[in-house]
Amino acid sequence: MALALLNPSASVTTSQQKDQLPNPFELQDSQIRYKVYLTHVNDDKEYDGDVLFNLVSNILNSASAQVSATTVSATSFKPDFPTLKRLSCQMITTRGSPECAHQTTLKILQQLSGFSWGAKAVIALAAFSLEYGEFWRLDRVQVADQFGNSLKQLNQVQISRKVPSDMTDLVTVLGEVLNYINLWEKWSVMDYDTEAVPSLLAAMQEIPLAVYWTIASIVASVGNLVGISEHKLSNFKDRLSKIVIKLKTHMENGRWEIGRIQDYKIRIDIRYPKIKDVVDLLDILIIPASDSGTSIPKIFEDGVQIKNGIEVFKQKYVMLFISGLDSTGDEILLLSSIYKRLQEHAGEEIKGFKKGDFRILWIPVVDDWNTDNTKREKFYNLKKSMKWHVLEYFEKLPGYEIIVQKLKYDGKPIVTVINPQGKIMNENALQIIFEWEIEAFPFRQIDVDDLNKKWKWFWNLLEKTDEKAKLLGRDNTSCVFIYGGNDSNWIQNMKNAIGKIEKHEINNVDVNIERYELGEHNPDHVPSFWIGLDGKKKNKECKGRVDCEIQEIVRTLLCLKQDPLGWVVLSRGRNLKLLGHGEPMYQTVLEFEKWKNTVLEKETFDVAFKEHYDVVKERYASRPYDHTSSVLATITCPNTSCGRVMEVTSIQYRCCHGSANSCNV
């Protein structure tokens, strides 16, 4: 009677519990992930992972060729047989509904809370293999084996118990999942930086789901195998298959990312310290490994592909222009000017370096060429504007990390100068090229130090004379007219002419014009400047190349001082580009409309200005100025651009503006 009273009550309780249990197929992934994470405490419990993995793989391999088999010899392992059998028994005694399978899955996860994610999956599969493997062992018993056949009949193998196709299909997927989980865990314990291998972190989002559905599928399969349930295993397979697709993608990406890390270590630790030449360095920076599966980079010059690729740079100095695709207009304009100067004077040798031995190579750096369809279009448009060499490669640069680490690239454009031996001459010559242009050749820091020394004394003298001069030329792109003289009309005309250029917009060229008239606000500044300049003059022989250049500049300025009209100095930033006589310089400014269109062609205002100035100067230099007289007298040259006292040759006077003693401007 007591039992009769208890049975209905138990039945009601069981029904109520079932109603309270969720159906896992109705849960969101985030809900399952949350429940699974609640069961995961630590992952420091020891287990014989390799042994169990190989044993389970061998058993599952009997039904699936997806998992490779390995010969295993192990006398004992963790967890032991009783533990695995208890898990197997829990699966066998689970009622035949998705809700009950869900409950048992969470219980098993709770019991395995101290194991890693991979361990949870392989231990659960080992428990499943006790039943699944035993079934297939008995199925293969030979007819002559009486004992085996008796045991086979007792287990109802192939009588009332069979392994249907949906179960073998599910086992195949379980093998795939196990392989991916195992691979993920092996890579995870290698402590790769998640920024370098983001796919491992992305896969981590799928691993708890993979483990959950692996155990849930096992619980359902065991129930069907022993005949106490009739789960629709295809539903479990569908859930696992979706996870497999995601894990496959993450693992393939992870393999590529880890391959990049290993490739980088070879490049930076083995190859970089043993660089043979500039071609070897370029190979390290931009040529992918032969087994990378990516395309081979192409090198173009003026739009034409170079057949021998990076070999074109052999025994050359290479200026690596490294940048993104945006905000590079000023740099491209500047390097176009440098390229032309290198080409026009290819045979010129300065400081032991020949200009014709220098090459420019643009290396575009883009995080992902495929995220935006406009990136390639931008690249092709920029490529058209470059006459020099261009790298075309729509993948992440193999040596990107080396470019960041060794060349100090931080996303802003740089120009790294490399010698033929592959050694860095200047990590970033862009700033000095902006300031000094071709005069900075061969673009080493020591060359800039010489240039700074060459002109620093001039600016120090000018600033000492007038503090307002400290504001001049602080912008490296600005062009500064510094002028003075004794003819007030000429000075006013010069001022007005410069003013017209200041107000004029030059298409597509950023030009900032500044002017400074010596003595405009204080006439005392004039003698102070010339006295200071005269103090720089040395009668003794100059010491060193830079000192000799400074002495030549001092003599030129003192010579220009004698011009009866005036003198002009044109500076780009703080780099003095041109020293000239008053009238030719004034005429060049006045004729701006004639040559303004060449500013864009020449890339910079000062280059276009000097080119036209040289034409104007020739017009003045070609005029005859001989003077004949029978009386010895002191007569100055009537050429307004000279004004020097003419020397006496018999009774004929000839100006020295064409001699070695002239201003040479």
C-alpha cells in the first residue's frame, strides 16, 4: 500500500521537474554558454590527455575515417576506469528527452569542473567509448568464438540493438569537434599573444558550446545505443556541424596567424642579423614565404612592371617610402621633386655618393585590403602619380612587424634610406627632405648637421640684429624673401611685387610666402647686420668643406651689398635657396604670371622661381658694358646688377662682373 501511495507522487514530481527543465534546442547560444561557464571553476586537474585522446580516437575511428588512429600502449591513466564508468552509467540512466539530456550534460560538466575544456570533451567521449566501443567489438566477434558470441547475444548486438546511420554520422562529427578542440587547446597553452593570434580568442567563444553539445550528443547517443531512448540524433548533429564550421574557420585563420609568427621569428631572429645586401633586406620585408599560399609582390616603375622584381635594387641605395593610402599628397609631391633631381643629375657625385645610384620605392601599408573596396582604387590612383618604384601587394606585408620594430614605422609616412649592403643610413629622412630637399643628399643625419651649420650662423646673425626675424621660416614649406638695399624705389617695388604673389593662389600647391625687409622698422639694423657679416669673413684659409662653403656665402653676400639697387635672399624654411642681385630678382617676382604654372610641375615654389631667375639673369649678363676713355678715371660698371668699380686695361674699362671676382649669382 505504501508503495502504491508513493508511485503516483514520484510520477508527479518527475513530470514537474521535466516541465521546469529547459529544452536545449530552444535556448540561445548565449544562454547555454552562460550555464556552461557556471560549471567551469579551474582547469588545473591532471589527466593523461594524449593517452585518452589517442584511445578515444582509435575507437571512434572504427566508424569514422575523420580521426586518425594511433598505436597506444598504456597500463594506467587518469581519470581511471571507475570514474569513466560512473559517467557512462549516468548517460545510460538518463531519460529519453532533450530536457533530461540537458540536465545530465550539466551534471557531467559540474563533475568535470576542474578540468580544461579539452579534457571535459575527451573524458566524456572516453566514457561514451566504453559502450560504443564494446558494441563494435562484439559486433566483430568471429562465428567460431563461442564465448564471444554468447556475450554478443546477451548484449543483443545486431539483434535488437544496432548502430543506425544517424549515430555513425554524429560520431563522425564528434571526431571532427574533438580534433578542433584538441588543436585549440594545444595552441592556447603556447601563450600566443591574442593580438597576434586573434582567432584563438574568437574560437574560445565557440569552445564551451562545442563541449556542451559534444556531451549532450554523447548522452543522447548512449541512450539510443542501449535502447532506453529514441533521440533524434540529426538535431544534435546539426548543432555540432554549425560549430564545426565556425571552429574550422577560426583554426584555419589561427594556423595562418601562427605561421606568420613563426615566419616572423625566422625573419627577425635568423635572417635579419645576417642581411647580405639591400635585396636581402627587401626580401625579408616584402617577399612572403614560399609555403604561405599568398601571391608574389609586384614591383612597378612609372606604371611598368619590373620583370626581375626586387633584384632591380641590387647595388643601389634605396629610399623606402612607407605610408598608408591617406594624407600622403605633400610627401608624394616632395618625393617627385627629389626623384626628378636625382634623374636630372644622375652622374653628379656628392660626398662620394652618386645621385644616379639612388632609387625610391613606395611600400604601402594597409591593415586589410579587403575591408573597403575603395582601398585598391586609392592605391591605383596614387600609383599613377609616381614615376619611381612602387610595390603592389594586396596582402599584409610579411615583414610588417620588422618595419614597425626596426624602421620605427608608426602609421605616419617615413622615408628610410638603405645602402647597398642593406644597412640603414637614416631611419627617417622625411623631415630633413621636407626642410632641405635635394640639398640634404645623400640624406644622412650628418648631412643635415652640415646644412644646419652652413646656415645657422646666418639666422643667428639676423635674429641678433632683429628679434622679429626669429619668426621667419619656422614652417619648412614657407618661402621667405629677405631683401634690402639703398634704392628706396626699388625696395618699394619689391615689396609690392611680393605682396601680389602672397595674395595669389597657386593651384594644388601649398605655398606660404613670407617677406622680411632688413631695416624696415629700424634703420640701425642695416649696419648692424653688415658689420656682423663682415666679422664672419676670414682672411686665412678655411678649414673643412662646410667652413669653406660658409666663407663663400659670406663673400657673396658682401658682394651683393654693393648692388646700387638692392639684394635678395630666397629661403625655403630656414634653408637659403638663392642669393641674387636686386633687379633680376625683382623682375623674376614681377614676371610671376609667366612662370606660376611651373610651380606645380616643379613641385615647389623655390625651384620654379630659381629656374626663371636663371633665365632673367642671363638676359642681364649678356648685355655689353665695355667703356672706352682716354682719361684714367674711377668708373663703376653701368650694369645695375653689378655696380662694381671697373678695372683699368690700358685706356679701356671692362667690368669684372663676369670674372672670378664677381658675386657668382
